[in-house]
Amino acid sequence: MKKTIKGIVIDPKNRTITHMDIPTSIYAYYEIIDCDAFDICTTPALSKKSSIIYVDDLGLLKDNYQFVIEGVRIAGKAMVVGGNPSGDDVDTTITVKELLALVKWDGFHKLKPNNYQQVQIVLQTEYISILMVSAIVDTPVEKLEDMLVKGIIRGKMEKSEWFIHYKSLEKLIKDMMY
């Protein structure tokens, strides 16, 4: 396995899109994106170039600089790398020039202190990490894990993290808020 891959970092605060040799370490990804949890997404143009974007999984849940790429709103820094059929990260084939044509800077967004609005943002995905739920409902991860173990809400184990189906999450949050 290569020690570094060719990638591109998108920084909405400084409005820069730059090439970078990215170490193939999960810890390097956290540092580059400046996050505690990340997610992966793509867009039609990126898919055509066999590329994916690593984004801050909790970026929309905090005050943050944002950008939009082909209708997908991303908050905080992001990292574009290539992907192969085996699921490995590889050198990206998309260029900075191509990304510049796709990215629309959207400025700084201050999060409104309304938990239900935050939930609506994250319910766009089918599975939500327990870390994300913890941030939304201001409940310690340990308590949520205990609730999962006791079967209050259904979950599944994936890559050493709990994931909660969004319908269960919505019910949990409504129960906690009212």
C-alpha cells in the first residue's frame, strides 16, 4: 500500500482548493479535515472521475464555513481522493481546475440553537452515527450506547461504531425533547 496518495483539500474558510500528498492513515484524514468524525460522499462529476469526498460528519451541527458542490452542502474542510472498486483510497484523477468549476463558496453559517432543525439536517442520511446523535441531543455517548444495549432503540454495529436507523433516531429525539 502506498504511504501517500494524491488528493485535493477544499478549505471554505480560506476559499482555497489545493493539491496535497495525503498520508494513507485515518488519523491524517481527521487532522487534514480538522474533525472528530468523518463521512464520505460523492457527486455525479466526482463519480465520473472515480473520486470521493471526505467531509466533517458533524460539520453541519456547528458554526462553520460552507460550500456547495453540485447541490451537496458541505460544512468545514473536505478532502477529495480517488476510489477504486475494492474500496481503497487512491490518487484522485479530478483536477483543481475541474473542482474550481464545481465549488460554490457559501460563507460562514452560525448554527441556530434549535435541536429539531439540527435533526432535520442530519436526517438526510439513512444511518446516523451515535456520536452525531450525542451532539444533537446533548446526551453522553455512554448513555445512548446503554439505551441501545437495552433495546430502547434498534441499532447495528458497523466499523466499531453504533449506527441508528433514522426513524428510531427521530422518535428518540422527539421523546427527549417533549
